[in-house]
Amino acid sequence: LPAFDPRDPLSLDGLLDDEERLIRDTVRQYVREKFLPHVAGYFENGSLPETTGPELGQLGLLGMHLEGYGCAGASATAYGLTCLELEAGDSGLRSYCSVQGSLAMFAIYRWGSEEQKQRWLPGMAAGTTIGCFGLTEPDAGSNPAGMRTRAKKVGDKWVLNGTKMWITNGSLADVAIVWARTEEGKVNGFLVEKGMPGFTAPVMHGKLSLRASVTSELVLDGVEVPEANRLTEATSLRAPLSCLNEARYGIVWGAAGAARACYEAALDYAKTRVQFDKPIAGYQLTQAKLVEMAVKVGQSTMLAMHLGRLKDAGTLRTEQVSFGKYHNVHAALEVAHSARSVLGANGITLEYPVLRHANNLESVYTYEGTHEMHTLILGQAITGLAAFT
Ligand code: TGC
Ligand code: FAD
């Protein structure tokens, strides 16, 4: 029998094929060698370096599960493993990849015209063109149907008015996918380009979570957008919600990565930190915490892998994605907090990853559908009764 591996107690590595393992190892190496040595600075400065997009692009990770237009055409499982490794670095790094690939690029790929795909996707896959996804508004978070942003057709143009809030990479983006309601009451998506008159994207400051990520408002004050920049196939809320599904899937994996990083940090620390003349890993209370963490990480990774196989088979349902986000983000938060306690005072510093992850996971718990929204989605699926209103 192979030896027991404390970092992979369920031998999940054996469930991967060679290509998946190669992609996983490549991303893991990038995160460990290029990202983690600098992450404390990124977290303190509140942003990622400008090279992030091109570096992720060169690795082929942006929109990697899409086919053609410069995208890698990788499997859903390979994309998931990528999210896991990126988020083991920092949720902000995974967010960057999710927003670019699963939200902005997927919106164009799934709901755009052939011309729009050819114009935007290759640069976005390369990470030289940055996208963002503007759905949330100051008064419309969990209920995007309540959006106030309006699009009015004037001649061959659309005039956009409204404000989006909490938009990842908003200030960095060359193109913002902005969702707005038309006079007919339909929800349309618009490609709003940096520099269009009336469009500004101020950075939001003062975050205590997801600090290694730029979060912005999108202010649309009479922005004139040509008809050529309207996503041709999107006519209802189904369009933005379908994009969320893609990003939520990545979060299922990513959360398992953040949890793994916290568990490994706690395990390493507990084996070397000596108190009362022996390593704290030798005390039952610490072992109970480490075992609980190992079990949660194993369960979360196994769940992500199962959903990945369903997605690759084309049978993954939205309720199952909610199942994954519900379980894995909650479990990751618990692991991060428990790991923090194992590290004692060191656990509150940026020298160790645990409180940074715990703080980040507060955002992950809320974005892409709050924990409560996923509870209600699953509640409806289980009972047949909607409890949203
Ligand atoms: P409802 O009437 O249920 O649905 C409207 C239409 O959409 C379809 N649909 C979906 N399609 C694909 N995937 C999904 N997950 C879908 N959910 C619903 C549905 O079939 C229907 O289609 P059609 O053809 O009949 O029109 O819509 P509702 O208004 O009642 O809303 C339901 C609810 C509450 C579940 C939905 O509004 C919701 O999920 N709310 C949460 C909002 C949210 O998740 N926002 C996220 C913003 S983006 C973000 O957070 C990015 S973070 C990025 C990062 O940094 O990683
Ligand atoms: P609210 O919807 O006001 O919810 C507040 C509380 O009420 C929550 O606990 C919620 O679960 C609960 N609640 C609401 N309705 C109900 C109900 N019916 N029943 C029970 N409880 C309910 N959005 C984008 O569009 N693009 C982005 O790129 C993006 N990036 C983000 C990055 C960060 C760092 C963060 C924190 C958010 C980001 N978001 C983004 C916004 C995110 O999607 C929203 O914050 C989220 O959808 C919740 O909306 P809200 O914050 O307005 O909370």
C-alpha cells in the first residue's frame, strides 16, 4: 500500500489523470514561487501587480475552459484544480482568474456575437485586455432583478445610466460587462469600454477582506454605447445568472484550496511549536483541531472533484453548484478560524496565511450568491417551495 500522506489523506491525487496533474503542478509552482513570496505586500497595498494578467495569460489560465479564440479548451476539472491552487495562494488571485474567465469572458463567449468574440476574447485570454462584470448595485445585491441601471435606445446607440458597486477589477478593466434593464423591461448586457465619455470606475477603499484585489464602483452617467457593443444573445436575467454559475463552480474548488493552505500551515506550525516541553501537535486538543481540518479539506476537495466530473460530463445542475459553494466556503471559513487559533499570536500576522485567508473567505461567503442565497436555492430544490420572498 502507498504510505499515508497527511497532505492528501484520502489519496485524491490518484483520481487525476496526467494532464490534470500537470496543470495542477504548474499552477502550484507559479503560486509558490512567484506569488506567495509577495502576497503580504499585495494584501497591504490592496492590489495585485499589473503583471498578474499577462502572467496568468501566459500560463493559459484565463478562460481556460473555453474553446477557441486563444483559449486553452481545458476540462472543467482542470479549471477547477487551477482555481484550487490559485486560492491556496489568495482568494484575490482566484477572483482575478474567475472574473476574467468565468464572468467577463464567459459572458462574451456564451452571449456575444461572433464579431464580439473575435474582437475581445484573444486579448482577454492573453491577459493583455482586462474585463470586469457589473451586476451588483448599491440597492440590488442578492436580488439583481431589482437593478436600477437603465439602457435606453436612442437611434443606433444605447444610453446607460446607473451605478454598479463592489465590482472586482472595475478600475483596471479595459471592458466592463454591464447589465442593465431596457425600457421594455429586458435585461441586456453591454460592453462598456474604458474611456467612454460618462463612464468612471472609482476604487473602493477600506476593505478588511480580499485586499489583494481591486474592488470598484462603476458609474454610468449617460454613457453612449453603440449597438455593436450589446451582447446580442442576452435578453433576460438568465444571461448574467448563467455566468455566475461558471464562477461559483470555480469557487467550490477555490475554497478547498484556501482551506488546504490553512490546514497545512497549522500542521507545520503545530509540529514545530514547543510549549510545556513538547510540540503542541502532541496535545489532544490540537490533534482534534488538525483532524477536523484534514477531514473538512478532504470532504471539500472530494466534493469539488465530483462536481468537476459532473460538469465534464455535461450533467452538472445549478443546485449542485450551490451545494458545493454552500459546503466548501463554510467549511473553509471554519478551517481558517481553527488554524488561526493553532498558530496563537503568530496567527494574526501576515507572516502566516491563516487570518489573511479567513478574512478573504468572508468575501467569498458573500459574493457569487451569499451563503443564505445558496441555502434558499437548495431549500427550494429540496422542498419544491421558494422562500426568497
Ligand atoms: P429566477 O426567476 O429564478 O431566474 C431568472 C432566469 O435565470 C435562470 N437562472 C439561472 N440560469 C443559470 N444559472 C443559474 N444559477 C440560474 N438561476 C436562475 C432562470 O431559469 C430564469 O430563466 P428564464 O429563461 O426563465 O428567464 O430569478 P430571480 O430573480 O428569482 O433570482 C433568483 C436568485 C435569488 C437565485 C438569483 O437572483 C441569485 O442567484 N441571486 C444572487 C446574486 C448573485 O449571486 N450575485 C453575484 C454578483 S457577481 C459576483 O459576486 C462576482 S464576485 C467575483 C469575484 O471576485 O470572484
Ligand atoms: P444583500 O443582498 O443586501 O444581503 C445582506 C444580507 O441579507 C445577507 O446576509 C443576505 O444573505 C441576506 N438576505 C438578502 N435577501 C435575503 C432573503 N430573501 N432571505 C434571507 N436572507 C436574505 N458583484 C458583481 O456584480 N461583480 C463583482 O465583480 C463583484 N465582486 C465583489 C467583490 C467583493 C470583495 C465583494 C464583497 C462583493 C462583490 N460583488 C460583486 C458583490 C456581491 O455579489 C454582493 O455583495 C452579494 O451578491 C450580496 O449582495 P449585498 O452585499 O448587497 O448583500
